[in-house]
Amino acid sequence: MDTIVIADIEQKYAQLSAAQKEMFAGYGLRQIKHFVDISLPSLAATLPEGAIIQGINADGKVQAFNAMTGQYYLWISDLQWQVSNRATQAVDLKEDAIAIWTVFELSDYELVDLSHIHRDFLAQVTA
């Protein structure tokens, strides 16, 4: 299996905000690609009316919010949105995931090819 190399990875990483760098380290490019390419389209298609996806909360659940009603929703394991009173302000924003996806041009890569790129890069940076 060939090792995938992302051209100019250092320059691309430098474009990220502090929050995006945390997401890069915490999730990795494979999970970011999966979230943007696969999860977001299906989640958005089933959103309760008026709600928008905020991102992934501290519990690892996708969180949505309806500004008109003030209601929060969480995507739960049986593949549906559930009204929640436990919404958290600590959310890894959907927009940050999309920004990482854009900067690293993740549409050009297969999921399997992205598994260790972030870890290998971060190991070099901190070495």
C-alpha cells in the first residue's frame, strides 16, 4: 500500500485557527472527511424544521439548535434527532470541520488513505 502524502501539509496546517488545529489533532483528517462527506448530508436531510447543525459536542454527539424555538437536538444512536435539555456550549463547530476539509482538499482523497496522516504530521512537528 502506498503512503499518501498531502502536498504542503505544513502550510495548510498553518492556515488553521487554534480551534481547527485542536480538531485536526483530536479527530484526524479521516474523521473530518467522514463527518463532512458522509455524516453532514444525511444529518441535514433529517433535521427538525428550523434547526441548524452546530457541530460535535463534548459528549461526541452531533448537536443542532433551532434559534426560533431555543430548542436543542442531539443525534442519538438509533439514527434520529432527539430533543435535548443537555446541550453544551463546548461544541466543535461544523464550520471548522468544513474549513479543515477545504484547506486540506479532502475531497481529493479516499477515507482509508487519511488514517494516519495527522498523527504522523503532528509527531514530526513535536519531535
